[in-house]
Amino acid sequence: MKEENQKIVNSNILSLTTLTLGQSCKLISFEDVQQLQELKNGVRLEHLSLNLSSKSIGVEYAIQIASYISCLENLSELNINLSTNQIESKGAKAFGESLQKLKNLKQLRLYISFNQIKSDGLSSIAEGISNLKNLEQLTLSFNQNQIQEFYQLGKTFEKLANITFLHLSLAQNQINSEGILQICQGISKCSNLKSLILQLKNNILADEGIQNLSNELQKCQKIELLNLDLTNNLVKEQGAYYLGNLVQQLQNLTHINFNLQINKIQQNGLQNLIGCIKKIKIQLTNLSLNLYNNQIDFEGIESLFLEISQFDKLKQIDLNLEKNQSMIKNILFHFKSLEHLQFLALNISQNGFSHYFKKKFINQSFLRCKRLVQMQLQK
């Protein structure tokens, strides 16, 4: 089988424009990667995907892979998953150097989570990306590394004038208010940005960090999709207020996804947030709020449902209200007016339900939602 694979590579590699190597592909081993490296001169690949997650690659092989990629100057799309491989900062630096040479890249997805990378490794990759003037879509995943400095990453975003889609995942990196300021100051310069996904769970932003995030991101006036994962970030009432202020400044938003679980948001914070969302209801079509395990009482939940019932353009709603402090009964009747609703996901478990809350009751609550085609309810 190995000899057959070698023949396939030798005969076709020079004419390929798209190549995918991954978990389901038999053409995936260190020997194959080395073979591709030997054939790198003359390869005209435009689309390359490498899934090498959890392959125990280490620093040495990471450097070899980076060297191969650096010669693929025709690439317009590059997807690499090197998560959980112990490539460390030295391996990350090699990838940063290789990225500088890929001037034609328009789409880059780079997954390097769980790799013991420190700040200098991230800075090297950021510097490499800053040279990609044609980049339009960028996904970076650096979850659970050892990064403490984000200045260079922020400076990189300032140089990406053509970026329209940005997905940044930095969960569990001890990011504080200063770190998020460095990141978002850069993002605020991305004047053409339309879709922004920030996954920042298990950091230490607190309310001051949310304020910095809000003050900077509201400068991105073209954003239509905003997805923030702020799980377990010490967010309290004031933090929810800052998020509300961010939302009402982004007048082109159509999709909002806020994951705020395991924080300390109470009634007033939620009411302010939903009140600000209400101000852009005229164009909002998708709303997702995860408020699992906060400190929201019955009045807060009732206010939430009452306000949402007035969002007459909403097509999709996803609410997780599990494990708060509410006794939810007939407040679902507010949803009767959502005539455009097509999808609903609702988790209201662990909130003190009685047996009175039956299927018939729920069905009556959504009786007028004539366009509803899918409903997921956890009670």
C-alpha cells in the first residue's frame, strides 16, 4: 500500500491544485509529508488542507512541514490543524516564517491549540500573517497555550485591510483586561469586517475587560454577525451593560450569539442587555443567548421573554436559561407573537418546574408561530 501511495504522489503532485491530507486519508504519515517536501519545487497547489491533530509531531516535524508549506507560493487557501502536538514556540516560529512567503493567501485556518506555545511563538505567527495583504478570511485557534502577551497579534490585525471574516479562539490563556485591549484595538482597525467570532472562555476579562472589548469593537460598523464566547470570565452586571452598549452601536447586526454561562449576571444586567438588543430588532434575524448558571431571577427571565416577543423579524432563537433562580410558568406565552420564527432551541431546566408545565401548555405558547419548523426544548 505504501508503494502504491508513493506512485500516486509522484505521478500527480505536479498537476494538483487542491490537496487534503487528514485523519480519513490513507496518504497521511510522516514519510508522506517528507515525500511531499522533496517534491515541493514546481508544485502549483492553490488549496491545501492538513489535519495532523494529535499526531505527536513535535518540534522537528513541525519545522519540516513549515518548510514545505513556505514554497507553495500559489496557495490561496490554507487549512492546518496541528493541535495537541507539542510543537512549542520553536515550531510556531517556523510556521510564522513560512506564512510570510504566501503572499497570495486569501483564506487561512490555523489550529495550534494545546501546544505549549508561549508569547514569542504567537508573535512570530502574527508577524507572518501581517504580510498577507490579500487575506479575506482568517481563523486562528490558540486555546490553552502559555500566551501572556498579545500586542503583536493586535498590530497584525491593523494591517489586514481586506479581512471580512475573523474567527479567533484564545480560550484558557489567562487573558486579562489589558490583553483583550491589545487584541481588540487591532480588530477595531479592520474596517471591512462583517463576521467576528471571539472565543475567550475561561479567561479573566472581568467587567473592565468587557468594557475594553466593547469600546474597541463598536468601531467595526460593518459587522453583521457577532459571536462572543465569554464563558467563565467573571462578568457581572456592569459587564452586561458594556455588552449592551456594544450591541446598540453596531446597527448592521443581523446575528448575535453571546455565550455568557458561568458568570454572575443578574436581573438588571440582563434587562439592560436585552433592552439594547431591542434597539436593533428591525434587522435582527438570529439571536442566541447562553445564560447557564448565572444569577437571574423570575423577573429577569420574564423581562427577557417579554422583550424578545417584540422582535418580529426573528427567525432563529436559541436560549439557554438552565440553572438560574427562576420559576418559569406562563411567560412562554409571550412567544405567541413571533410569527416569523423558524427555529427555536430553549433550555430552561433546573429552574423549579412543576408537573403543570406540560406539552400541551408549551404547544399553546407557540400556536401562532406558523413558520416554526424545528423546536428543541429541554425542560
